[in-house]
Amino acid sequence: MIVLMENAIIYLALILTGLCLGSFAGAMVWRLRARQLATDKADHEEYDKDEYKRLKKLTTGKTINDRSRCLHCSYELRWYDLIPLVSWVSLKGKCRQCHTPIGYLEPLIELGTMLFFVLSYMFWPYPLDTTLETVRFIIWLIAGVGLAMLFTYDIKWFLLPDKVNLTVIGLGIVSATVVVLQSPDWLGTILTITVGAVILSGLYLVLYVISRGRWIGFGDIKLGLGLALLLADWRLAFVALFAANLIGCLIVIPAMVSGKLQRDSHVPFGPLLILGFVVAQLAGAYLVETFLGTMF
């Protein structure tokens, strides 16, 4: 009974934390976009003038002091407008003041982040019985918030912001260090982490150089490095790469057959890589063992 109560409390905490951090990720996506547009404008690069005009209000102050507001009427949201999911549902997805539809982006990010938190705890492949492993799990969850931003940003604007990418890489370095500290074979562990980085990042670097940036963006190379460091295992890196391409085929081929995508359509690979990465971490060890079991 006590164990059930403890698990219920843990899952409730994960659900609430996931929703709140998902709300934070959703808010940050718009601020990252606003600042990107402001940078493009200052550098005299091509940018969407209408979008910049709509988001300009998000660049007027420091992020830490910034208050969430309606992108249409600039209504400053109160605390009761910021309750994850609940506020959106109670307002029927519209601004409290101007009644303009807010859209589904924010609640989907909140739900996705919450689901990531719950599934991560449910299927975490390593026992959380040491301080270092608990630290690694916490780093994984924090990285998941950054990946939610990258996932959304790449789908919407076909770009992976450097600030978030570099944060994920930093978290990956800390996580990989924890793995090395727990390993009885430091050199072997460092080697498998390095090979994983070659698989998930080096391969894309080669494609980037060969195509001169036409086939893949440099942001995908940075993302691959961060994900490889978080996985810290070349076998899991390979599973992530395979899963990402498989998911891509399952999405792209039917879309091309139905005419929704053309041969020259741009498909963001970052979200596919992130999905493959999650599959690899939470189910990769099982998939590898099952595959090896059928071979030998």
C-alpha cells in the first residue's frame, strides 16, 4: 500500500511538473522566434515582416522579467490564465480579452512534455537506486524540455535554435560524465560515447559537407551530438538513427503518395531524430537484446 502511494505521488509530481515545464517550453518557443526575427532584421537578412510585427512585443524586455501576453491584443495574462491545460480548456482555446483563438500549439507542447516525463519514469531502463543515476534521470527530464522546444521550433520554422541546441549539448556532457563516473571501464565508456557521437553527429556532418548544406542543416549536427551524449552508448545511437529514419519513412512516403508532399518538399529531420532518440533510450536496450537474440 505504501509503495502504491509513493508511486502515485511520484506520477502526480511528474504530471504536474511536466505540464508546467511544457507551458514554459511553449512560451519560450515564441520568445526564441521573436528574438530570431529581431536578429535577422538587425543583420539585414530576409525575415517575415508580418510575423515580426506580431511578435515584436516579446523582445522588449529581458526574458526573466517578461510576462506572457496575447500575441493579438497584448493582454497581459494573469496567473489564472496560465494554469497548464486548465486555462486553455476553460477559455475554449481563446484569449480572455479579445477572444481570438489561441491555437493548439501550447496545449500540445504541455501534453507532450507531460507524457515524456511520465513515460520516461515508467520505462527508464536503469535502476534509480544511486545518487548519480538519479542525477542522470533528472538531467534527462530537463533535456526533454529543451527537446520539446527544438521539436516544435523545427516543425514550425524549419530551424533548430543554437541557444537550445547548445544547452542540450551541455546537459549531454554532464550526463555523459555521470555515466563515465559510474562505469568500471572509463576508457571503454568514453570510446562508446565517442562512437555514438560519430553515428548521430559525424554522419550528418559528412552529409552537410558533401551537399554544402543543401541536404541537412548544421543544427541537426549539433542536435545529434547532444542526443549522442545523452544516450552515451553507440548501440543506442544506432537505434536512434534507425528509428528516426523509419519514422520518417512511415510519415513521408504516405504523404508523397497522397500528394501532400512533393519530392522537393522540405521535411524537418530534427523532430524525427528526437523521436528516434526517445525510442532508443526507453526501449533501445530491449530492441538490441531482442535483435541479438534472433541472430544467435
